[in-house]
Amino acid sequence: MAHHSKTKAVIQAVVLAAGKGTRMGSDLHKVLHSLAGKPMLAHVLDNLKKLDASNTVVVVGAGREQITNMFPDIKTVIQEEQLGTGHAVLAAKNAIAQDSSVTLVLYGDVPLVSADTMQTLCNKVTQQRCLAVLGFRPKDTLAYGRLITDDTGELERIVEYAEASEAERQEPLCNSGILAGRSDVLFELLARVENDNSKGEYYLTDVVALARDAGYQVVTAEADPLEVTGVNSKDELAKLNSQLAEERDVL
Ligand code: UD1
Ligand code: MG
């Protein structure tokens, strides 16, 4: 197997920022709230720049004019209705080349993923291993989706907290939401995701089981919990801001 000799894959990025962010309790769009002195979305886009992606698409919806005013140069696609994370990525289909490149999915409200972590995740994708999912082991597993692996350590499926059994909720490996996949395969699988679940949403996470059913392998990578902390409320934003300040004091 000549995997080590292959050249770096072309990367395309999809950044999800269409959610309303109701839990922020603010008119300012969620991804524009400031973390360590700059908008959360700017953290994502700046880290992404270091990756040399060939194409970056931001999926926007509610309050999108705030985003395009602050970032006039980004390429956006509109998800008119927020029908779930899978539906949001699918909204970018026409703006993403459907080829053997790697599509990296990022969240506007998960601002601290480093370029190294992004690259490591993308490097795990090969022809047969069509998907790589970024997991983490937080102190408090809260309501995160859980990564269910098989006895060979490959990812079998992701179960959302709402759907998880008591036993599955004991699983310490959580879904960061961030994943990388072969562009053509990812979008083919996404088109087959259904919304027959407790939230009635199209879950991005369902592509894992669909990939396995189609005979592909799915792998995981693990991130430092701080890197994949998501921000859903002002409290969470304040907490992350002070965690970052502490880190700076230690250095
Ligand atoms: C998601 C994952 C969960 C994971 C968690 C990590 C799914 C189904 N679940 O859950 O496994 O543990 O993230 O934080 O993917 N968005 C859109 N359009 C939509 C819905 C969401 O753009 O229609 C965007 C949001 O703006 C946000 C991101 O997608 O940036 C995640 O959405 P959110 O509703 O916060 O997902 P979670 O329930 O947290
Ligand atoms: Mg969330």
C-alpha cells in the first residue's frame, strides 16, 4: 500500500453558520460574538486559511446580512430553513466540486479548532476510508452525540444523545461535529439522510452508518476538548473566554 507516498489531498471547507443561535439571547448573530478579541467565525476562517483550502463555503441562514457585512469576501450559500446539520451541509452541494477532494465540515460556533487538527483529520481520508470524524473526551459529556466504535476501533455510527440508550450515554467518546469526507461520496450519502428521529431533523451524523452500509470504512481522530468546545450561550462564551485567559497566563 503506497498511502504514505500520496500527495496531500485538495481540501474544500464547509462552515456551518445558519443556526439562529436563540440560546445566546442577543440580536448579534451567534458566530459574531467575540472570543479573545475577535468574532468566533473569524477564528474559524483564520485557522482555515493556514490550511490552504481550495474552496471555502459558509452556510448562512437567519441573520445572514450581519455575517456578509462583517465578512464581505466570503463565499456563502443560503440554507433557507434550518432543518438540521445534514441539511445544512447539503445546501452547499452546488458550491463544492463533487470529486475525489476532501470536504471538511466545520461549525461557526466551534471556534478553536487548530489548522493542525484540521489537517490531521483530512489526512485520514482515503478512497476506501471515506469519512473521518473528530471526537473528544470532555470532562462533562453533557448532551453531545456519542461515537460508537466496533471491536476493530473503526467508527460504526454516531448516536445523538436524544436517541441514545442508557448504555450508549456511558460512552465517553463524544462527537465534536467536525468531520472530513471524500467530497463526492459525502454528498451522495447526505442526499440519503432522512429525518425520522426525535427532532425531525436531517442529522449530519447519520452519514456514518450510511457509509458503513455502503461498504466504506470510517475512522476517528481525537481532539483536545478545549479545541472543540462549542458555544451555545453567553455563559458558555464567558467560560471559554476565561479558560483562554487562564491558558495565556500559564504560558
Ligand atoms: C451537533 C451534533 C452532535 C455533536 C454536537 C457538537 C448533529 C445531528 N449533532 O449537535 O452529535 O455532539 O453538534 O457540538 O449534527 N446548523 C445549521 N443549520 C441547521 C442546523 C444547525 O447551519 O439546520 C449549524 C449551527 O449554526 C451550528 C452547527 O450547525 O453551527 C451545529 O448545530 P447545533 O444545532 O448546535 O447541533 P447540536 O445539537 O449541538
Ligand atoms: Mg451545538
